[in-house]
Amino acid sequence: MIRSGGAVIPRVASGIVAAAVAVLLVVATAGRSAYANEQVAYYTVAPSHQGEPENLRDIATRLLGDGERWDEVYNLNVGRSQPVGQALTDPDSLRAGWYLVMPWDAAGPGIRYGVLPTEPPPSPAPVTGNPTTSPGRTATPDSPARPTQSAGPVKSASPQPSADSAEGPALAGVPPNPGQVPTAPPPPPADEGECVAATAASEPSDWGMVRIAADLAWAHSRGHGQLVAIVDSGVDGRSEQLSGRVAIGANIVTGDGRGDVDCLGTGTAMAGLVAAEPATKEETFTGVAPESVVMPVRIVTDEASADPALQATAIEVAVSTGANVIALGAYVDTTADLVAEAVATALSHDIVVVAGAPANGKSIGAAAVPDGTIVVGGIGVDGMTAEEYVPGSVDVVAPGVNVTTIGANGARSFTGSGTQYAVAVVAGVAALVRASHPGLTAAQVAHRVAVTADRMGDGEPDPRYGYGMVNPEAAIVRVLPEEVTPISSGGPAGGAGDSEAVRIAFLLTLLAAFVLTGLLVIRLRRTMRQSPESGEGLDAQWPQGQPVEPTRGTSP
């Protein structure tokens, strides 16, 4: 659930000199790190690889599939100071412990996704496997009993490691270069008898997309650079409407393999609502955030059920791969304690989590649906809900009845009903907000999505509809007073980017006022001084050496 907060009002700093000094400090520290607070793919240089010192060409061969791309790695890192000391200046000289920013399509053992570390690695060592947790995370006590799985990234045409190789699949992440359109190799054909039949299409109905009018938001955001993990039945990576928008993902059911295969079609339908784009001139369907990337985490194959331990592991995998938003499908039971704990872990990593509201009568565990989760209900064109939800559990609603999206395994269109489709719509809205407001925390994004919704029902929030129907455009453009961050550290913390922007704007305004005041004083002094050429000016109006009687409205 989402808790709202109060408004925060900036405090006015005193002293023009202090303002000027602060601006100088901001300017001086602005370029401290070329990749500060950016999500990037990076690799930690090991002391050696196969008995030889690491070098850029070998790294490019292993992780990019082409040794000739060493110059890309060099250009991304040259001159940047490293936490262990020194900087890359010679392409033939690397130091163990250096963090190398990699092109977005890098894949293989040792690749990590997230903000570039500012501290040296504990003890650089050769890569021997493929960890399933991100830096800073520790395995939970019951982790050994769960299957472990890592997800592959969105790939280019360069070679990639086999999903069932000895070193394991590579981690997935958001492409750090927004100017490049990610592409993925198509999944192999279903040669084991699964997913052989296309998902049947139903009578299309576009009421849902018309109702939320996501296209009005696209002038401001299309979800660029956002990775949306979909925990469901997988996603059909061969779908033309999702071309270049599907990461390889992970198959939690088997513990290895890819997630971009979908037998049941529900995960593909969710992915379409998030990121689909028309593949032909005849098609018009477009997802809510068409420039985002979906990362399928597959927890079911041909059986529509999953153990809570599998569900929890899937969420942990989504966290470790650097997802910005996690959408939990119908096969995830948020009322299970293990799942709720995994959701809490995702929230603690500043990830927006979107889940379906629990059905009425469902037995709810003590730790279910942690605060900060966007809990969604599905509704139809008539306002009726897709299910009878636990009263008061819904934060927002979205189209979830008779919703048209894309089909899987050859079906280009699919129309269905279910809370999971409303979850996908809201996940798309969250991706739009994260792309347009990168300084907001996950909690602030969830709050913004909720309070900008179109009101439904009588209450605020309403027991059935929560804050109402999501409004993508309002979620992006509306100004929320509670998001203003104080300059001093006495109030609640907000997004780092917004705080810095407010501070800089305030101090620059003070400096501008100081300069304008000085110019005005100089102008007035010149006007009051007598002109040597003409003898005119204010001094000429006053006879020298004679007292003048003050008049009304003047002072002697």
C-alpha cells in the first residue's frame, strides 16, 4: 500500500556571499564523476584471466563477442579516476580492481548493472562463476534451498554465451546508452513439444487504451531506458510487436535457460501492454511505455501454478538484474510470506513494485503487501472490477476486463480479462514516470502514480477503487508540492536529482538578484552625478551654498 506524505517547504538561505560560495562548490563538484548516479553496465578488472593479465581486447572478445570493440571500452573509461587509484590512459595497461564501464550489450561472467561503485572492490579476484545477487546484497538464510538463476541482457547481433554453459547465463540490465535501440536474438524454436499452439485471439476491444490515453503522455516520456521485469509465464521474444524490447530473461522453473519463451501467453500479453509497438502499417496497438524494455522472469511453463519459493526467487532475480520496475503477474501470490519478504527486498533497493490486489476471502499472511507496493485492481468499461478485492486494499485501478494486447506464439492480437493486465498498465505508467523524473525514489513514483489518478467512487481513497483510474499524462506533468525538497537537512529526504536542482536554482536566483541590484545602484549613482559637459543633473537644480526649503513629499 502507498502512504502519502505532507508538503515540504524550502528554507531560505541567508547571505549573498554564502550563496555565491555554494554555487561555486556545486559547479566545482558537478563533474566529479562522469557516471555518478547513472545506471551502467560495468566489469571489474581481475588480476588475471586464464593465467594472463587482463587486457581490453580479451575483455571485448569475452563480453562483447568481438575483440575489435576494445576501443569502445577504452573510450568509455579513458581518463576517469578509479577508486583503487590512477586512471586508464594506456589501452595496453589495466590494473586489477578497476571498474570498466561497458557497452550496454555486454554479457558474460563479471558483468554487473547499477550505479558505478565509488569504493574499491574488497579483493579483486578472477571471475569463476556468475553470482546471482547484485553488489551489496546478501543471500537470505533459505537461499540455498531455492533454485538460483540469472537473466541475460538485451543483446545485439554479437555472439553470446550459451544459457546452459558452465559459467552460467549473464545478468540483464537497462541499456545505459539511451541513444541505442536494444535488440535481442530470437529464442530458439520450441523443439521439446511446448508452446506449439498459438494463443487464440479474441474479439479486440481498445477501450482500455482509449480510456487512459497514454499517447498524451508520450510528448513528455515514452519510458526510455527503463527495464520492466515481468514475473509471469515468460514473454514470446519472437513477437514482432516487441522486437528489440525483450531481454533474454530467466527461467526460474528449470533454473537455467531463457525467459523469452511463453507457453501460456499471459506474460506476453502483459509485456505488450507495457512496451509493444506496431510492426505493420495495419497495426495500431501500442503499449503504455513503448521505449521501455521488458525482462521476463518465467515462473510457470505449461502448468498455471508456482511454488511461493519460486515466486520469491523470481523477484530476487529481478532485483539482482537492475530492474527499475517489477510487475507481478497472476501466478505470484503476494499474500505468501516468502513473496512479501522478497517484495520488501525489492522496495529496499529503490525498485517500483506493482502487484495485483488480493481477492476477497484470501488468507493474508502477516507480512503481505509491504507498504510502498502499488496495489492494483482491474476494472471494465462499466466500472465493474475484474474480481472482488479485499476492501481497502486497492491503491489504483486500470483496465483489466476485456483488454486487448498482443498474443504469443503467432497470434498478433489477444483480448482477455484479469488483474494482471491492469498491473501491466500501471507498470507502464511507472516506467513513464521513472524516465521523466529520474530524481524520484521508488516510493515517490508510487505516490505520484496514485495521487494523480482520476478519482472514482466516493472516498479518497475509495474502498473499491483506491485513488481511481491511473492517468499517465497527469502522473508525469502534474506538480506535487510534497515533492519539493528542503535545502537544509532538517526535513524528509527526497530525490537526489530534484534536491540538487532546487538548490542550484535557488542559489542562482540569489546571485542574479545580487547582480541586478548592483547594476541598478551604479545606474542611479551615475544619474545623480552632475554631467561635466552639460552642467545638467540633479546637482544643477540645487543652488550651491544656499539652504533650500523642503517641500511636501521631499526630504532636505
